[in-house]
Amino acid sequence: MSDLTMVQYGLIGLIFVWSGFVRSGLGFGGAVLSLPFLLLVLDQPLVFLPLISVHLLVFSSLTIWINNRKTQPATDESGRQTPGRGARESTVDWQYLRRILAIMIVPKLIGVLGLITLPSKVLSAIIFVIVALYSISYIINRPFRSGSKSVDTLFLMLGGYISGTSLIGAPLIIAVVAQHLPKEKLRDTLFALWFILVTIKMAAFIWAGVDLQLIHHLWLLPCAAVGHVIGLAVHDRMLRAETPVFFRVLGTVLLIVSTVGIFSVAA
């Protein structure tokens, strides 16, 4: 990224602020809602994916740590502290996490290998098409939903593969996980899942000799941190104001960006 203009650097910084905001504000979407914009600035996915990966590692682990420090001692139905379970109950459902990881791990590894071998234009086109499909589901207010164990497995495998290629498999994964976890454990369990999946991707980057853009973390991590703090501050308000209109507007913007991106790649 050393040959970019100051305008491009400024746009990238703002997009990473947005990435941090949606990650903490919505609970997911730091990659899927920012990568299309980044690719319009610089059409090189392997430049941005290591940056997004590190941000996911930092902010997912930080959020889990903070939330578990806030967690009250585990209690039974009568309100008494539960014996034998330790002073605190984890906000991560580790048993369920192990179960879905067993389904996702092989497709994840296949996706990682595809990421390393696919040409950047092909990968960009795949990303834009996937985001366009997501955006249409937001516009028509019919997000992806799972209805059976076989569909659960299919969604998790597809989500694992897409996560391996581009870090944007979250909507498919959430379509399954959100149906099986209580609200108080959903967000942190997802963050733990992202941490594990991204660790695999980072290991593949290092093994393949991909440039991790370490110097750019010095200014992009603070940008993402600003967005993260803003997202935390408005998280409860956003949930109370969550309406189909919000997601339709978001989906429309994403569809426009994805369409422009598809034509730019095809040109």
C-alpha cells in the first residue's frame, strides 16, 4: 500500500473506523460490511484480509475478556451460587462451539487453500457476488435462516468455506448459531469462533509468505478502535431501533457497492 495517495489512505482509515463500528455495534459484519468498500479503493484482497484478521483477533479476544470480567457468579434457580462450577459462568458456550467447529474445519481449510491460489480478480468477483446476495436478503427482509439439521450442516459448511476464502461467512453461520444459543451467550460465542477461524487463516498467511502489512497496523488499529468504542456506545440503542428499514438501507448501499465492484472487476 506504499504507493497510494493521501485520499486513498484517508478512505481506508474511514472504512476501518466503519469496520470497527459494525463489528461491535451489530456483533458481526466487520469484514462483510467493509471489504467491498476497501476493494473499491484498492482491488487487492490479500492486502486487506491480513489487516482485518488481526483486528478480529484483537477485538474479539478483548470483548470476551471484558465481558467475562463483568459476568456475575453462576447461580441456580433460587438465586444461590451454584457449587462446583467456579465463581463465574463463561459467556462462551464452549461445548456448542466445539460441535460446530467439527463441521466447519474441513471446509474452512479448503477455503483457505482457495484463497491462496485464486487470482485476486477472481477472489474479488466472488466477494462482490456473495455480498450482493447478502444485501438482497437484507433488502427483502428475508435473512438466511436454517430449518433443519441438514440445512444447519450445509450452512455451517458453506460459512466455513466462505470464511476461509474471504472472512465474510458470518451471515450463514449466524443463521444457524442464533437459533441454538441464548442471547447472553450468542455474541461472545461468535467472537470465540471468529478468533479460532481467523487464527487458522493467519497461520496460512504466514506459511504462504503473505505480507501481513504490519506497518499499517500502527495507524489502522487505532482507526478500528475508534469505531469499536463508538459501536459499543450505541449498541443498545441500535438494538432498540432495529427495524427492517435500517437493514434495507444497509442492503441497498451494499448492493450498489457490490454491483459497481463486479463491473469494475469485469472491465
